[in-house]
Amino acid sequence: MWGIYSVLLMRRPAGVPPLALLSATIIVALVLMLPAYLAHPVGLPMSLPVAGALAYVGIFASALGYI
């Protein structure tokens, strides 16, 4: 979805703020991925290594992507 957002960001109309485009892209992605999730839900057993991996991906890798 990040690649699609990046392409759409370059082609966005002048009156559309980037944050509004990001929000719309996220909503469309959620709607498109929801049926697959409902068909095959994944349960993660929460443990310290799993929480650490999620924190790493969610915080550090995402923050580095903006640099």
C-alpha cells in the first residue's frame, strides 16, 4: 500500500492535502483486506518476543522510513 500511496501522492490534485490522501488510502486498504482477514483470522500468541517484534516494526522501522 505504501507504493500505491507514493504514486498517488505524486499525482494528487492540488486541492487535496497529503494527509487526506493518506487517510483515504488507508481506508481503502482496510476495506480491501478485511474479507481476507475475516476468512483466515490469525491469532498471535502475545509474548515478550512478539511484542518486541511488533514494537520494532511499528516504531523503529516506520520512523526510519520517514527519514
